[in-house]
Amino acid sequence: MKTSASTTPSPQYKRELLAWAFLPLMLGAIEGGVIGILTKRLFDGVVDSTILDWSVAALAAAQGFANISSFMWAALSHGKHKIYFITALKIAAVLLIGTVAFVPISPAGLALLLVCVVGTRICWTGVVTLRTTVWQANYPRSSRTVIAGKIYIVQALVLASVGFGIGEAMKIDEHAFRWVYPIAASFGIIGAWIYSKIRVVNHEELLREEKSAPEHVSLIPWKAFSLLFEDKDFAKYMCFQFILGIGNLMLSAPLILVLSDSFNLDVLEEILIVSTVPILMIPWSTPLWAKALDKMHILTFRAIHSWFFVASSVCVALSISFAYVPGLWIGAVIRGVAFGGGVLAWNLGHQDYAPVEQSGRYMGLHVTLTGIRGLFAPALGVALYSYLVANGYQGGPIVFYIGALLSAVGGIGFFLLSKGRKNREITC
């Protein structure tokens, strides 16, 4: 199927950019670091501390493990109108986020909060999975990274503002979430309405091609993995992406626990370190990463980019060891720079392997694998931290060193795959 060949910003792009100026105002309210910190403070002393710590881990990791539902959305949306399907998922997310305002401060309230946040993330997994199909249809490869980068810049600026705003509001009144979340949901409605006006280039042809190949998707989870056997190069890429992702995802929840247990910071400072500062670095770093990704294959890009996660993890580990608060801020900045490249590589990397009519299938597998590592990586981080602390070790630094090691293994793997790919090109 042909994609759009124009490099001039289209009305679709302008609408999409405007929609993504409103949608993060809703998503920022359930960003892992923000909702994890708020939950730790709101329910402290209300529920058992062990249950609370694991709930914080689940909330911080919800964006990751909810991705396991991607194969389901890829199958359910196959041959369906993409914009209508995406808009319906956004409306479902709006309703769930609005419900957070009515959560009671009780064990049952904590359970309801988990349902709302995880449910929202599951819906949003569908949005992310299908959005790349729209991008691949509407924007040419030569400008796709720049367009995606601009969308993420807008998204990051708004997300950071929301995190800061919620931190300030909760600092003044711990029950501010009662009115913050309905406001956030209302912005989501506006964003969903704007997005519903977007049109997909050659949409009818795309849907015909999807309907002619029903075997490419399935509601049976393990069938999604058949792609790993069909495309061995993509499978190798996914392998090291999986390792890198574990090293990254296992650290967010332990960081929240370390800041609460070992540092005397207020709620705003914790949100800034865990969420706002890294997100604020995305707008600055994304244009630089976008230029790099435009000029190189995803393997070469990841071989360079992965080391920023390594540097961030080592920096935070050292800062925890020496109780050096400025180092936590430096680590947050480096992590944000890594996120700037990560959002591009995560959303666009599969397109160096996938034909457009199978973009949803490739992205679906990629997102599902993210969900699998998101299901156990945060639990691994919390379990290691809890075990080490219970046995008298300084758990924080050790967990972050392990995360750095896994990220380094991922980076080395990408380097070797990139080198092998270049050697094959030379011999062909």
C-alpha cells in the first residue's frame, strides 16, 4: 500500500498535533511517577505497608504491563476504521480517569484506583498500537521521525506541566485530586473530539488489505508470536529491546520507595525527580534524536541511545549510596534525555522492518512484549529492593546497578546486530 509522499504538513498533522496538546492533560494525571507518589502518600497508614508498596509498584508499572493487551487491540481493530476505533478507546479512558475523583481513602478505594489506572492504560495501549498505523499511512519515512518528534515535544511539555501542577495542588491540599481528575478528564474529551476529525490516507485500501489477510492477527495470545519466527531479524531486535526494557522498567517503582524511605523530600520534589524533570528533557532532546534516527537504521540508533539509560542508572545508584540529592537531579536529567530518544525508537523502530499493511501487527507484537516485561520487571525491582533492605543491604544502589547492567547488555546486543547488518550490506 502506498503512503503519503508529501513532506508538507497536512491538515491531518495539524489536527493531530492539536489533539496531542489536550490529551496529555488527561494522561499526566495517571503518569506512573505521579500516581505512584500520590498513592503512597494518600494511603499511607490506611492499608498494610507491604500491600501499599506493591500497589505503588503496580501503578508505576501500569503503562508497561498494560501493553500486554496490544495483541488484542491489533486483532479487534483489524479491518476496522482506525480513527473511530482510537477515538472510542480515548473516551473509555476519559471515563476511567474521571472516576478517580470518587475513590475513597480506604482499602477498597485503593483497589478501585488500581482498576481505574490499569484500565486506562489498557485502553491507551490500543491507542498507541493503532496510532503508528495512522502515522505510517499519513506521513512518509523521510519526515515521520520529525513529525512524531514534534508530537512528543508537545506531549512532554504538557505532561511535565500536569505533573508539576498536581504536585503543587497536593502540597496545598491532599484531597485536591477530587477536582483535579475531573478537569483532566474534560481535557481528554476535547482531545478525543479533535482527533476524531483526522483522516487516514488511502484508508479504504488499507482496510481492504487488512481484511484480505485475517491470518496476520489473532485473539489467541501466542499466535502473535509467530511473527518472531517469520522475521528473524525483527526477532533479534526484539530480544535486545526486551533486555534493555527490563533494565529500564525495573527501576521506577524502587526509585519511588527509595525517595520515600531514605530522603527527606516533599511531594513536589519527589514528583519532579521521578516524573517532571525527565519529561521536561524530552522536548529538548527529541529533535536531536529525531535527526539521528532519520539518518540511521534503528539498530545503529539503539546501539548509541541505550548507553544514556546506563549512565542515568549508575548516576542514581551513586547518589543513593552517598545520599547526594543533587546527583538524583542529574540522574533524572540524563534519564529524560534517554526518554527523548526512547519515545521515538519505541514508536517507530518496528517500521524499519514492517510493510505498512502489517504495521499494526509488528507494533502489536512489540507492545505486547513490552507488556510482558512490564508485568514482571517492576515486581523484580521491588522484590530485589525489599529483600536486600530486609537483609541489611543498601538495596537502592544494588538495584540500580543491576538495571544499568541489563541496559548495557541491550546496548552491546544492538551494536553487534548493527555491525552484522552493515557487513551483510557490504557483501550484497
